[in-house]
Amino acid sequence: PPTILWFRRDLRLADQAALVAAAASGPVIPVYILDDETPRHRAMGGASRWWLHHSLARLDESLRARGSRLILRRGKCEDELAKIAGESGAGAVHCLRHYEPWWRNAERAVAKRLDLICHDGNYLAPPGSVKTGSGGLYKIYTPFWRALRDHMPPPVPVDAPEGLDAPDRWPASDRLDDWKLLPSRPNWATGFEGEWTPGETGAQVRLGAFAEIAARYDEQRNLPAIEGSSRLSPHLHFGEISPAAIWHAVADAGGSVDVFLAEIGWRDYAQTVILQYPDYGGRSAREAFDTALPWRSGKEADADFAAWQQGRTGYPIVDAGMRQLWATGWMHNRVRMIAASFLIKHLLIDWRRGEQWFWDTLVDADYASNAVNWQWVAGSGVDSNMFPRIMAPLTQSEKFDAAAYIRQWVPELADIGEPAIHDPDEFGRRPRSYPPKIIGHREARARALAAYDVMKADD
Ligand code: FAD
């Protein structure tokens, strides 16, 4: 009988353990199920859907080049898999393991009805396998990374098979276009097209380009005006490339490539955190942040939140980042930290609102990485206590040389030189088309620290 290969966030043929195992047992039925019921409010956001559409189209092409095809179904994954098994007489289902709490539940539900075989391969080491001396899981990144390094290098990646056996009869498939994953009117994704090539080949091209500059990663990664980082995050999120393949491609680059590998380690770390705290995306690990911190809410806060979303806060570095996010579905890491910190501390708005906006707008939106980074900036998480450390966005902008980045994303300021471009209000250079600062830095800082004291007094 044929075997079902169930794709989720692992849309690749190379270094795909589930594919290798399925192919070894005869004909394969590759399946992708669009399932919005299982994750419920964590269904994919708009930017992710744009990516998914293109990635599935590329995956189907690669499968067809190997004599196979991708079967598309929509519905609850365990029901659809059971139906496909019934229609095709398939025996087993192979998949890569995923760690979002809803996927772990779904894997259990599928295993009750079908012979489900899960494989590893989307992380440097299987999440949960890196243990402390006493056998528990790590909560803090640095010791986690030290322990993970002892498991490295990851296994050498395996190539995609040249051909796949087809079943005698293909089960019915939806048409990708009918899923309407792409925006129609307005088409907010026009800027995505020039920026990204979803799919396995696009991921390989990115990796090839990054390998050239990997040795200089540490010098360049914090400068938003430069392409100093890999931009592999959406490819990694959708599993179009395995972290092991990245590791083996760059590990010998020399220079500061270890700093880059440690960032890939952050991705593994985030999974270890959500294994221990499945609600991490919706609940602060330090409970007082949800119950006692006087976050702002109401009309005025809503207006401030909208200004942040639209990149109209009067802080050029924040606005440039938020506009880059809207236009391309991605934001530079340094600017993500600044923009997140600005929302949480300068605007005193609950980090969870920012997390949700990122969830909807990032092409690399990832439950674990997004939640772990938001809680890290807020200081509400298991690791840092960052809340009282209030970043000065204007100082950061100067320090990381963001002038060219601001000129690109905030064209109202394109004619302003340095240093005024970092703080046009302060230098009396603000054009009328650009808003004044939504709140002054010192005032915002005092307000945030006062709110923090209220929380501590209550704690
Ligand atoms: P590189 O610098 O080239 O790093 C290589 C890879 O390592 C990345 O592709 C990514 O997979 C991983 N990585 C790097 N930094 C981190 C990190 N801090 N945490 C976890 N993984 C990391 N990253 C996501 O993939 N999805 C998210 O939803 C996400 N949300 C974030 C929210 C906030 C508030 C912040 C501050 C950061 C967030 N990040 C998220 C982490 C980081 O900003 C992005 O991974 C990075 O900017 C992607 O660009 P790159 O591929 O060029 O990264």
C-alpha cells in the first residue's frame, strides 16, 4: 500500500527524514492540509499565508519533476488524513515532528486513528533532547547553547531523492488558487514579491549569498542599513531548508560565524521554552505582568497602538522598522528589539498586542520565536528581567548607523542629514508631513518605571 507523507512546516525535499522513510516503503502520497481549526486563534496570519501559497506551488513543482505531486486538502488534519488513508488504502503516515502545542495535540489525535510515524529534522537537535545535569530542560539560553553545542555538529544532510513512486490512483486534491491565500484587494503584498523567493530553491540561493558574508556576521548584523544577516528566517520557519543544512554550509566560514550559529541556537532554545510553557505566546511567565502591571488601554492607547502599527510615532528608527515590516513582511532584528521595546515601555502597551501584530504581519512569524523574543524584551519571561532597562531609540538609531535605513523607509525624512535624521523634532528639522514624537523619551521612561513600581508593590 502507499504511504502518506504529511507536510506541515517542512516544505522541502532535501534533508527530509519523513520523505526518506516514506519513499523507502514504496509509493508515496505527499499531502498538505490547510487546517485552521487545529491552531484556532493561532491560525496563520496574512503574511504567512502569502508565503505558504508560493511555497506550496514550488513544492508541487519539485514533486512533479520527480513523478509525484502534492495533494491539497482543507479541514481538520486528523479527519483529512483518515479520509485520504481510506480513499487510497494507505498504511502509514510519515511526518516531521512539530512543537507548537496545537501540533503536538494533533499528532496525538492522528496517532489514535492511524499509524503515525514522526521524525526529527527541523531543529539542530530534537527539542527536549538537550537536558540539564539533573535531567530537566533548560530555561536560560546561555547554558542551553553550551549544552546544545556538545551535540553538534548535526547529522550531515541527505539529498532529495531523484524519483518517487506514485500510487496507482491519486486521491482528490483542492486547487491551490481556491484557497485564496494571497491578498486580493488591496494587494498589500506587492512589496513582498521583490524581496522574497519562497521555496526550497529560494532558500538555497539565500544561503549561498549569505555564505559569502558569514565570516563578517558579527560586525554587520546589527546595522539595519546593511544586508548583514542571512534573511533565512521565513525559509527556516516553513522548513524549506533544514538548520543542519545551514550549519554544514557555513560552519567552516571562519570569522564570526560562531555568532551566527548561536543565533540558530536561539531558534532551538525557543522550542525548549514552549515545550515547558505551551501558553508562552499568550501568558507572561512572570504572572504579575498580566495581572498587576498597569498597561495602558482605552481610546488613547488604541490610537498610539495604531500609530505604532503604521510607523507614525515620530521616532524615525521605530517608524522605519514598522514600515519595513508592513512593506516586506520582515524587519531587521535590531529594529525588532527597538520597536518592541518602544511599544512595551514608551507606549506602555501590553506586549501581547505587539506579538499578535507581528504574528499577522511577519513572513517568518513563528509561535516560539515570536513569543520568546517578545517576553525577552518585556522582561516578563523565564529569562531576562529587562523591563527596567529602557532602550533609548534615538541613541540606538545613531549607534547602529540607521540613517540610510530611515531614508529608505521614511521618505519624508530623506533630505535630512545626520544627526538630525535620528531625531528631527529635537533638531527643529521635522517636515510637516512627519508626525511629532508621540511622547518624549524622558517622560515615557518615567511613566514606564512608575508602572513597574506599581507592579512590584503588588507582587
Ligand atoms: P540571522 O541573523 O541571519 O539569524 C539566522 C537565523 O537564526 C534566523 O533566520 C532565525 O531562524 C534564527 N534567529 C536569529 N535570531 C533569533 C532570535 N532572537 N530568536 C529566535 N531565532 C533567531 N524570529 C523568527 O524567526 N520568527 C519570529 O516570529 C520572530 N519574532 C521576533 C519578535 C521580536 C520582538 C524580536 C526582537 C525578534 C523576533 N525574531 C523572530 C528573531 C529575529 O529577529 C529573526 O529571527 C531575525 O531577524 C531573522 O532574520 P535573519 O534570518 O536575517 O536572521
